Amino acid sequence: MPTPPEHAPALSAAPALVPLHSRIRQAGLLLLALGLLSAAVIYLYAISHPDLHPAPDLSADRRYSFEVERMGGKAALYIAALNRWLGSLWHGTTLAFTVASLSVLLALLCFWLANLMAYPPVAAPDSAAPGGQHD
């Protein structure tokens, strides 16, 4: 016996939509978990022996510093040092700490955005008194 239409399941019912702030919070949790897990794997398998690097560190030479300063001044010397530091973040165990730090920062950003979006904006109070009279 066929089921009457009033008892048939609704086939065209839209799936329950998850609010955007919940999806952003879930993305933050996923980002945090995957980031910390990948940082742990990188840390376990990283090689951090300085003698294994194929090229010697030429920037430690005084002659290099003198030439960079002569060509670009003190600013070029500071920018070269910053470039060396940023380049060192992407090798060995420091890469694991970089990945962990970036994943924590991005997860915190997701949580902050989700928290901002969870509450409706506060409406500004009207400057006019009720009834259209001004003080």
C-alpha cells in the first residue's frame, strides 16, 4: 500500500545550513590540528646539522658585510640580515616552529573572526527623541 503524500518524507527539503561563524570556527580548529600535526612531523624528520648545508655562510664574512654596506649603505646591511633571518626560518627544525606558529596565528584569527560574526551588530542609538522632538 503506497504511503499517503502527507506522510511521505520531504525530498525537496533543503539541508540544515550551518551558520558561517560555526564553519569559520571549525576551519580554525581543522587548521590548528593539521598545522600542529604537520609541525610535529616536520620536527621529527628535520635535519638540523649546520655542517650538512652545501654552501658556506658567506654573509658571516666581514668582507661581505663591507661590500654590502658600500653598495647600499647601512639599510642594505640590515635588509640583508633580515633576508638571512627569514631564509633561516624555512629549514630544519625552525621550519617546524614556523609552521606551528603560523597555524596557531591563523587559527586564532579564525576564532576571532568567528566570534565577531557570532553576535549581531549593535545598532547605533537614534539621535532623535521619540515623537520626532529634539532636545
